[in-house]
Amino acid sequence: MRPAHAGRIPFQTRPFIQPSPVSSMLTYAILFLVIAIVAGILGFGGIAGTAAMVAKVLFVIFLVLFLAAFIRGRRV
């Protein structure tokens, strides 16, 4: 009789997959957008404006990296 875990890769030896910089950039942009919305609802205009500006900048950086990766991937 084989053990139940036979043929499986132990958790410690599984390869770690790191998220790409493009996806983490979009995650941070969405995070700052949510912070801006919550701060705006609560009446913190300065914090909301700053967070919205940071979200816009991160989103533009995301778009540039995404397009560069898309174009580079097409040529390979």
C-alpha cells in the first residue's frame, strides 16, 4: 500500500513564482485609488488628492511597462 502523499511534491520544495513588476504596479495603483476614494468620502481632501495623483502615476507606469512587455513579447 502506498502512502497518501506518494508522487506529490512536498510544499517546501515547490518553486516560488514571483509576481511580475507589471501586475504589482497595477495592484499598487488600485490600492492608492481605494485609499483616495476612502479619504475623499471621509473628507480628507489633501490625502485624497495625493493618493489619487500617486494612483495616476502608478497607472501610467503600469501602462508603459505593459506595452513594452507586449511589444517585446510579440517580437520574440
